[in-house]
Amino acid sequence: MAFQMPDRGGGPTGPRIRVGRPSRRVRTLLMTLGVLAVLAMAFVMFAGFWTDWLWYRSVHYSSVFTTTLWTKIGLFFVFGLLMAAAVGVNIWLAHRLRPPLSAMSMEQQSLDRYRMGIAPYKKWLLIGITALVGLIAGASAAGQWRTWLLWVNGVPFGQKDPQFHMDVSFFAFDLPWYRFLLGFGFAATVLSLVAAALTHYLYGGLRITSPGARATAAATGHLSVLLGVFVSLKAIAYWLDRYGLAVKSSDFKATDNWTGLKYVDANAYLPAKTILFCIAVICALLFFATLWRRTWQLPVIGFGLMVLSAILIGGLYPAIVQKFQVQPNEQAKEAPYIEKNIEATRNAYGISGVKPESYKGEGKVDAEPKKKREDADTAANYRLNDPNIVSPTFQQLEQERSYYQFPKTLDVDRYNGQDTIVGLRELNVNKLDKRNWINDHFAYTHGYGMVAAKGTETKKGSKGAPAFTESGLPTKGSLGEYEQRIYYGEKTTQYSIVGGPQKELDYEEDGGGQKTYSYKGKSGVNLSNPINRAAYAVSFGEPQILYSGAIGDGSRILYNRTPKERVEAVAPWLTIDGDVYPTVVDGRIQWVVDAYTTSNGYPYASRTTLGDSTADSLSQADSQRTVIAQQNQVNYIRNSVKATVDAYTGEVKLYTWDDKDPVLKTWKKAFPGTVKDKGDIPPSLMDHLRYPQDMFKVQRELLTKYHVTDAGQFYNASDAWQVPNDPTKKDDSAVPPYYLSMKSPGDSQQQFSLTTTFTPNERPNLRAFMSVDADARSKNYGKMRLLRVGGDVDGPEQVQNKLNSMAEVGNFVRDMKGADSDVLYGNLLTVPLDDGFLYVEPVYVQGRKSAYPLLKKVAVSYGTETAFADSLKDGLDQVFGADGGTKPPGDGGDTTKPPKTNDPTVQDALDDAQKAFEDGENAMKDNDWKAYGEAQDRLQEALGRAEEASKAADKGGKNGGQAADKNADKKDDRNADKNADKAD
């Protein structure tokens, strides 16, 4: 009996069921709503695009917007179309190669239902699938715009890697792009393979349960070619993996985040990847050969061989080499590779020229005290005003109005050759008495004026307040005439609409009157255009922008107002330093922004996480002092750009700083005209440029290990260092680096510097002191001095503990607490002085009912001598002798601590005080307040005993000796007599 097989590509058969259609009115309404919804979505998308374009045009960086936009669009369409074409063509081809008839098995009868169901929609289904995969692939590719621009604009580094002898640019610029292409190829091949296989199965080219062959010849050939393409891509992956070993991170005993080849990589993985490449090429050829042989026997055997080889050669063999060749003699085997890592890391982070210099560190007052006293006066500009502590003082004395605010951590700059503490009086709308839309965005629009104070002095008669050199509202002082209005600042996060019919509050006068102002700059976007107003109303979710009468001719909207936001927007390829600082240049307040070019593709250079390396006690206390892109792992960094942002106009300028940096050269090719030449930096601005803190933090973190250049010593970590904890803070946060004008050993004059200290791992004593010339005008700018200390020299935490254990300090703290005041310790400055280190620490007092701290004491320590005085001069006099000559016998020049009688009772009491203090610190960390209270009681009791014993010893002569003898009690009488004689 003959029967007709259903058409495999035809539509459904049988009677059609007519479904009632909606009325014309309903259809019209639905269509109208649909059109309106589409238009609304289109306008929302347009509003985001249009406002971005307007903003970039307003800051004169429209080329950045267009270059980025066209690059993203190009990548989106190219790779989206490629993916859509790859998947679509393979679906079409599989459908085209379908068999004309299929055996009427149960499997095929079940599939017939699906074939018939999709038959009328085959074209639309194909378009939908290809469009979907194209959109996803295009969006993914658009996100690779940085990778594309680096590849197409890359310039050579002029340095070659030690393994493959290829220019570093291949690893930094080329390899990431090749890996993206490879990943895209894998995705396209896998999706095409899956889509083709499903199509073949649906139309009978592949069978699972049907009798006869499992696949038609056409399906076999088609899928074999796709599998051959997949294996070919795997061969390319094996080849690129060889180069990837040079930038691969792995665990290694010598250091965290090891990057580059080790012995097992060079001698096992590298040859294994080459062998696997050859096997994959042969396997791919076998798959392609099925076009003629029509069998999968050989390619399946080849693929199995490739998988087995990957396990044995790529996995087992390296493990054997590591176990039986490397581990028994790891140090010797890894030494050549450690040397390569050390050299590459030091080059990549700009520390290749840093060499430790021997420095005694054990300063002795007894040797030439007069000369040391004179040297101490000129060794540094001792910054007694700590920018992290005096901010509340600025706030209380110079805030003027509650809606103004200074940053939590002030900045250090130089004016008239003197280190100066500076801060801007920025607007804080959260402190307005009355919050509404007009006040927030029209009336209160800007801060006013820079306040500055000497870094080294307090105001006479002020009982410890800073000596302001620029103050008041409007400010007056040493800065001269300048535009004081601050429309762009670190605290200015809200948008403002200025220049229109609504007047702004300029500032309030002392008599209660108000000065009004209307913005005269050309910054921001003009809102006179109704399309602009509508776009911003949608983008900002604020419909009042569209119809408010406060907006009219001349109205301009200011947004993206923090310096970091503006620089990152106009140069999205830069990483921004966490410490943006203001300065007055040519009658304008200019924000100075240090910016970095980075890469994670420098071969053999170990990686670091920027957020971790730049964290310290200041950055943790102030969220604004954090580097952008905190979690970025990099292994190359340069401070290649200095940027400025005008506080009034918001104008952004980018200046080349490191004109030899190949990464900067590459980005300048990608965005021509955006970065000015170094010679365009105004001389007046150059006076205020400095070495950036975050760069210095990253370098010091690397130097804790990479100061060692010997492979064996590096492997053993026998000389590993650490950045000490900040002794003035109760948490375990790193001590921040300090800007300070000081003399380095051998220098004849002070230089503006950035300094830090190192201690050995897990030990508190000082191991090294590092400084960098931070003055941009200096011919030695960026030169680092690393003073390596031998012997047992007190580190910052030990100096702090020694200070805290002094009887004078204990009495002072007790008296202040009794007066309901807190004692705050300022920055512990470390200054090299005559083969030793001079420590200077300001000590502040803040009453619980007082709004700001005042400088009350200065601690000074040098060698074995420590003083706690009312002023820096007094402290230096006590340590080195008031007249620079010989100090009083038994006093050590320190009139604020117990005399050096070596009296056992005094020493016992001081030991008990030290123990009680340490117990109290530990109890505080554990939140054990009962134990803390007990420790404080023991501390006060011990300090009292020490004071009484000191007074007894101070009586001198035989009476002093007898007092010391009696207090010694059960101690050795002979030693007590000797100590009493010394007290005489």
C-alpha cells in the first residue's frame, strides 16, 4: 500500500481553527500603547546617550566619547555579526543537508510533531536565534574596547622577556587580544556545533534509537568539520599557553602572587604544550579527513589520544618533575627563575635603581651633643600639625557656617618654601537647616576659600591651635588674590543648576547679611534647550527640571563634580591616586590628581592588588583616600599623567609626566590630543607637584621582599621586611607615609620628601628607612634612598611604647583623663640624624566637651634618650642638652622622665608600668574592659611608685644613695650601693 510521507519542511496539515480577533478599537488602543511604550524606552535610551555626549562636549573631551563609542559599536557589530553568521550558517547548512526521507520509527514520529509545529516559523526562528546569540556576543565584544585599542595602537617597550625573547608589548598588548579572539572562536564553534547537531537530529540527520546508521554522510561531514575547527582552536590555545606561562600567577614559597615561569614550567609544561600542540594539529586533520573517509574512527582515536596526552603529558609529567627533580633541591633549581622574577618585578614597578645603603641607626647623644643639637634644628621641617588630627580644629575655627566642611584628612603642600597644611571649605548640603529642591540644587551651589596653616608652628597664645596663614570668609592671608568659589570638589557630589534666574548664596557676612552670586563660568551643560531639559529630567529622575520656573536663559547644570570622577571620565584608561589635593595656582584653585598607567601583562613581574597595597591607617579612616579600581591586580605601574581640575570651571587638563612610558604612548595614540606634553605644565603648577602617595605605597610593599637581589636569600625569606603598624592607632593598620621636608644623609639642604619605615617580619625593631625626593622641580625627583639599619634599633612601635611607659607621660595622661579630656598622638615622624634616627611626635589634647584638639606636648626620641616636653625646642634641648653641651650627670638630658639612677626600685616600677600598659593594650584589642580597667589601675600604681623613687633619688648625695638602698630592699646590697653612688 502506497502512502505519502509528510514534507519535512512543510507546514501543518488539516483543517484550520479560526480564533476570534479583537475589535478594531481594541487593536488600535493596543497598538497605540505599544508604540508609546517603544517611544518611551527609546527616549530613555536616547536621554542617557545624549546627556553623556553633552557632558563630554562641555569638558572639551568629545573625542574620548566618540572614540570609545565608535570602538564599542564597531566591536559590537563585527563580532555580533560574526557570531550570528557562524551559528546561522551552520543551522541553515544542517537544514539544507537534511535527508529527504526518514524511517518511520517512533523517534521520527515524535520529531514530526516538532517539525510540523515550527515549519511556518522556520525563517523567524532562525532570525531570532541568530539575533540573540549575535546580541550577546556583540555586547561581550564591546566590553573589550580597551583590549582592542591597546592591540591596534601598541608601541614596543624596548625590553624583551628572558624566556621567549619577545618584546614585552607582545604580552601586554597582543596576547590579551589573541586570547579574546581565541575565546570568541571557541564560543562560536561550540554554539555552531550544538545548533547544527540539534538541527540534524530534528530533521533526521542524526538518529539515536532509529534503525540503521546513526548519522547521515552529510551530517557526519558537517559535524566533523566543526569538531576539526574546535580541535584546531585547541591547538592554537596550546601554542598561546606557552607564552601565557610568562604572565601566569601561581603559588610559590618565595613570594605571594608569583608571576612567570618556574623550573617545572620551563622544563615540563613548556615542552608539554608544544607536544600537545602537535598532537592537536594531527587530530584536527583527522577530523577534516572525514569529508573523504566518511568515518569517525580515526578522528575519535586521535581525540582520545589528545585527551590522554593532556592528562599524562600536561598533568602527570610536570607533577613528576616537580616531585622528583625540583623538591629535593628546590632552591638551586629555582634560582635562575627567581633572578628573572626579581629583575622583572623591580623594572615593572620602577624600583630597579633602589639599592640598600648601610646606616648605623644607633644614634648616641654622648658623641658631640652640641653638634647634634645644631644638626637637629636643620635636619627637617618637623611637621607638628598632623593633617589627620587637626581637621576638627580647622572645622571649628574656620568652618564659619554649618553647611561648610573640611576633609577628614587635610593635605600637605608647600608655600613660600614651607610645609603647609591646607584644606578647602567645601559645601555640605546635608548640613543645611532647610532641605528642599531649590536649596539643594539652586541656592547652595559652592564652597568658599582655602584655609592654610603652617605645618611646623602653632599660634602664639592659642594654647596649641594652628598658626593660620590663610583664613576667614572670604579668606585673607599669604595666598593673595584668587578665585575662592569652589564649584568642583571632593565633597561636591550633588548636581547644581546655576547661571539662570535663581540667584545663588555666595556667602553669609558676619553681620547676618547674605551675598548672592550668579555663576559666570562656561562649565556644565546649557538647559535653555527643551530637549536637553527633558533628557536630564529623565536621566536624573527629576521631572521638575523639565518645568521648573527656576530654570531659564543661561541656566547650566553642573554634575560629575568630584576631581576623581572628572579625570576618570575623560581618561577611563587611567587609575586615579587616592589622595587628590588642592593648590592655588595663578589665582585659581586647582585640584591636582595623580594618575597611573597600569598593566597586568609584564612577563615575570609579580602581581599586586592595588587596594591591598595602598591601604593604611589614613585610607581606612577616610574612604575618599582610596585608590580607584581597588581590586585591580597589576604587575606594572607608572605615574605617567599629572591632571588638574579647576575648582571654579571644572576644566580638566591632562599632562604627560613619564614621556618614556610605552603604555602612555599607546593610549595617546588611541586618544590623540587628549594629553598635553610635559613642557606645557605651567611653572607655577610645577611648584606644587609631588611624588604620589599610592605609587610610593605600592613600591614600599614590593620592597619588603624585593630589596633582596640574591636568589638564595630571596627564596629563604631570611631578610623579609614588613611595613610597621601605625603606633598611634589601636588597630593593626599600616603606618602611612609622610610628606616632610628633610635632609637625607650626605645632603646639604632639606628636600621635600615622602618617607616610610620598615621592620623585620614579626619583629618590632627598625630595619630600614626609605625616602623619595618628592619635589617635582628637583633634578633628583623620584630618586629613592633606602637606609638599611644594622643592629637592634628601636622601631616606631617600640619608640611609642617607650614614650607611653614614661612616668611623665603617665602623669600627663592621668591628669588629662581626670580633666575629662582625651590624649591624641599625632604622626610619629622619623628623621635620619648623624648615624641615628630622631623621632618627633606631636601630642594633642581634646576635651570631651571641646570640638577640636590642641597641641599640648611634643615627644622627642633619639637613641636611648626620650623627652616629653611642652615644645619641640624644649624636647630637643632635653634630649641633646639645653645649651648643646654636656647634659647633667645622671639625667641624660631628659628632665621629664626619672633620672638614670639604675635604681632597682625605679626600674622595677617602670617594668611593672610597661607590663601593665601592654596588658591594657591587649585587653583593649580583645574588648575585655574589666581586664583593661585592672591594667590601668596597675599602671597608675606603678607610675606612682616610680615617681616616688625618682624623687628620692633626686635628693642626691648620700641621702639619695640611702633612699635608693632602702627601696632596693631584698636586692643585692653591693649593686644598690653602686647605683646610689651613681645617683650622687
